[in-house]
Amino acid sequence: IDCVGWSLAARVFPDLAASLEVIGQSPSAPMLPYVTSSQRLPQELDAMRCGILKAAESKEFSEVRAGLLIDGFDFPPADIYRRIDEIENDAIEAGYPNLI
């Protein structure tokens, strides 16, 4: 379970979370990205990013963002997600070949 999922579960099910113990923690990795077609035109991507940023900055959605533990958005370069592959390869080398 990721740290955001854990925090949300602890908020909704505090008794359950209190009965569990963290036994390990993976290295930090980027959050899953929003995914769209690789065939999108640059102007379409710009419009999508603009919409996401508008929602991220809108006072109208501040309570929704807080409820989901979202405090902003970033658009990092795609190669940042190589870190996830590195973590998977490290896990396989450590004997955990079936990651889902």
C-alpha cells in the first residue's frame, strides 16, 4: 500500500490502522501519472495540463483536494518514472519476482 492509501485508510478506518504495523518501506517513487494517448497533439496536452492546474488551484475544489490529500500537481519529465522500474528490478533481485 502506498503512503497516500495508508493515510486515507487511517483517516476512514482509524481503529483498523491502529491495529496494523508498518514492517517495511520502499524507496520514494513518483506517483502514478495521468495517462493519455501518445497520439495527442501538443495543444491537446497543453489544454489537459491547463485543466488539471485549474482544478488544482481552484478554491471551489479545495475541500475535495484536501480530502484526497492532494496539495498540487507537477508535470515532470517522463524519464522520472524510470525510478519505478529500478525499484521493481531491485525487488526482483531481492527475491520478490511477482509484483502486482
